[in-house]
Amino acid sequence: MAVDQDKNRQRVKQLLKKPGNSLCADCGAADPEWASYTLGTFVCQSCSGLHRNIAQISKVKSVLLDPWRSSEVELMDSFGNDAVRAKYEQQVPAFYYRPSHTDCMLLREQWIRAKYERKEFIHVEKQEPYTAGYREGVLWKRGRDNGQYLSRKFILSEREGVLKYFIKNDAREPKAIMKIDSVNACFQPLKIGIAHGLQITYLKDNSTRNIFVYHEDGKEMVDWFNAIRAVRFRYLQGAFPVASVSELLPKLTRSYIKEGYMEKTGPKHTEGFKKRWFSMDDRRLMYFKDPLDAYARGEVFIGSEDNSYTVVPGLPQGVQGNHWQFGITILTPDRKFLLACETERDQIEWMGAIQSAIDRPMLPHEYAVEAYFKHKP
């Protein structure tokens, strides 16, 4: 028996070398060491834990540590990741967010449930909550001033090209109207402190406005997220008719390039440095007093090197007042911005994030954004 167990385990290990099996079937993480022996897929340890939430469909065991029956090995051999994906992902909409191993638990869990439990990509009618172009529902929204979460009605309308919310369910006029051309959404469970927390941003008078929402039902929250992506996808297809799908997908929603605390001083460089929360969103470097503030205290446009934008480590000689020692100087055509990081690692990461924007040539519409920043009071 022990000999058979060892033989079976070696056979399963060999199956990992077959095309498609070297990456997790659900999140793409390298070198999966777990398997669903009822579905026939190889998955990473993190996704194996999520499969346990659908134990009536998927049963998992370790490739390296658990005993394997010959019948289970045969099933793994007859299916494998590519074959199972071909079945359960056969009709995933182009706009639908496919999470990676770096994404939050909520996105990965709902992706797994959508595939295997609800079979949303086999039965297209089950995709209606996020493909219809219209969605209405109630979300908990964080108050701008007091930080309390209150129930608010939200409506997403592709026909109107807006996302809006209302203070009361029967209110005629919305409290805020967000044009879909500037709306972004990203899950921020750690920042918000809520597992299902979603940050929605949009431009109001060309300044970034943040709202933070959640729903107790994880499926509801991910459906809202993909509904926003669907509406933005079709908007962008109309706005850029010659663009390919692969060119449009990165523009549907985006995560921040980097976020975290830095110190900053004022334009005269004589004021004391103050600790602020910074968010790098495309070419906008924004700073807030609190991470969950609705509006930034200030925004810095980061252009390209060809347009005289540079970033260098350290601070100019003679600058004082910073508590943190790892300085960063951003030079724009108009002024210098002086920042300080707590650790050298933070400095390196922020320098890399800012440099990534500087290395990219500016697109035509970005010159208009730059002009706005230059004439901003």
C-alpha cells in the first residue's frame, strides 16, 4: 500500500509538468502544490482554502503531502487546468475582472464561486447583474465629514453615462452624479478596514473625489465592480472605435500605483514637514491628511522626462524640518516638491512609482490635464 501511495503521489507530481498545470488554475500563481481532485485542477495554497468554501463541488488535497488513490490520479490526468478552464471559463465577458494572486480575497473567492458554484460563464443569463447596462441597489457609504456608514441608493446607468447616489430611496435628485468617463473603482479592504470595501473615485471640477462603499454580500459588491467595468468598456468602445480590446481593458479600472505615508513641506521649503497620506494614480500624485478623506489636500501632476519632469533621491542642501531621513525631490517645470520617507525601501518604491510615470511619453489629452494644473489657483 505504501508503495502504491508513493507511486500515485509521484504520478500527480508529474502531472504538474503538463501544459497549463504549472500555474494555479484560478489566480495564476506559479508552482501550485494543491489540487481539486473532484474538478481536476491544480491550485495554489491560497485558492485551495477558497475551494473549501464550496466543498460540495470541490474537494482539495496536497499534491506533496496527502495520500492519493489511483482513481483520483486518473481524474487529474484526464482533466487538468486547461481542460477545466475551457469548460468553466468558456464565456467570460471581455470586461470581467479576472483576479490574480495579488488581488484581495473577495475578488478571488467570488471568481471561484462564479466559475464553479454559480457557473456564470456557462449559463450567460446568470451574467445579467453586471452586463445589463443598468444597476440599482443600496450600498453602505462612508460619510464625508463624520466617517459614519449610512445606507444610500446607487444607480449605474449606461444610457445616461453616469453613476449616481441618493440620500433617500425616494429622493428625486441625486446627491452626486459621477460621469462614467472619469469613474474608477478598486477594492481597498486593508485601507478601508472592511473586507468588502470598495473605493470609487471620479473627477469633480478636475479634482479627484473619493467615496468609500461596501455591502455585506460579497457577490453584490463584485457585481457592482464588474457592472462599472462593463459600462466603462462600452463607453470606451464608443469613444475609441479603432482601439483593440486589449488596449481598452487596462483603462476600465485601475489600482493605485502606490499608496502610503510620506512627509512633505510647502512651496517655500521653509515650513515644517507634515505627515500625509499619498496616492499615486496614473499621473496624479495626491496627498491627504487622512487615507479616507473625500478630497485631496493637493495634487501634483507628474509629466514625462521630455517635458522637464524629473525625480531624484535626497533633499536640497540646507533643507530642515523633516523627521524622516530618506528624501525625494520632484522637479516640475514650475517648482520643486520635497518629500521624505520613513525607510530606504519606501524611498526606492516611491521613486520607482514616480519614475514610471516620467518614463512614459505624455498622451495628447494629458497635455490638457497638465495645463489645468499649471493654471490651478
